[in-house]
Amino acid sequence: MKNKSSYRKPRLNKKQRAWVNKFIASRPNSRLSNIIEGLSGDRIVIVEWWERTNAVILDSHTLIEGSLSYKIEVKLRRCGVPRHTAKFEYKINQPEKKTVSYKLWGQLSLYIPQCYAVHTPTNPIVVKPKRKVKIKKQKKFVQHTLPLQGITAELHQINIRYGELPKSEQELLSETTPHLNLDTNKEVKLPSAIVQILQEKKASLDEWESAISLYQVGGPSCVLHYLG
């Protein structure tokens, strides 16, 4: 005869057990009804409890009383902390008139309809999601190079002579000046540095027109190559 494999009920560690004991101690008529094994040492515990609503005495042998029953399913981490907001169920047994053989003591009810109003229970285990810390994206810095040779060195020298601060080639070419294109009779924006170096070289009309055409076709790099 084959032996049936023995089933071992999941157990709680010390921290999980401490959390359950504390929760049960704070609830009347409560009990741990089930333990379910989760991943990575987590345990899902199911706790049930019940309580009576406040009794309202009508006379020495008659009262109005109801009850509420609860069931909660909560997932505990290995450290004994709830992982998620618990699944919470409740049932309200509406208050009803009861007659007892013994004599009741207490204040008589003056407003009967209020006795039947039972507040809706709320979930006792609500885990708020942690706020994600937004990491500020660092600005990308563009490394510019100073003009140290060729035509770019001349641009740098011209800029210094005009009393300006040292600038990179990219910065020198970013500033533009409007210039009239005699071929099209339209205004063209040329980099101020190129205008200055054409003026320094005392460029002819043809050279001006060539520089403008090259700029429109290939940008400032083509003009610098032409001027160099």
C-alpha cells in the first residue's frame, strides 16, 4: 500500500506571526482562518471576526441589536509588513428587536429609526503606493572648441580686436547679420563673423556673391573652406 504524501500547512515566521497576533488582539471574536504560501517567503493570511452593534434598550426586557461579520485577506512580506491593500469583505446583519428573559439596564432609546443606522465599515489595511522620485535629467553640455588655426583663427583674432570675449567657432558663427544678395535682390542672413572676415579681406563683389552662394548651398563650413 502506497503512503500518501503528507501535506505541510504553510507557517508564518516570527515577524508575520507578530503582525497577525497584534491584528487579532485588536478585533473582537477574531481568528486566523487560513494561511496561503506566496512567493519569496510571502504569506497570504485570512482573518475573520465579528462584533455586535450598539444595543438600544426599549424597555426592561426588550432591545434592538444587530451584528457585523468581517473577512480580510492580506499579503504579508517576510518582514511582517502588508505588501498590498487587503481584500476586505463584510456582512451587516441589520438590527432587530429582541426580547430577553433577564432585566436590562441602561438608557432608553428616544429615537427608534436611528437605532437601525449602521455605519459602513472601511478597509482596516490600506497600503498607499510609494511616490516615485522623479530624477531630474541632467542637461547635456556641448563642448565647443576654440578656433586656433586657419581661417577660424582669423575669426578669433577679429573678434578679440573688436573687444569681444573669446568665443568658440560655433558661437562665432551663430550670430547673423542681414546682407543684400545682388543676384536675387533679396536679403540674406550671413554669420556676422563671415561678414567681418570678408570685410577684413576687402573681398570683391564676385567673392561676396560666391560666399553667399556657398553659404546657401553648404552652410558656414563651405564658406570657411572657400575663404581659407
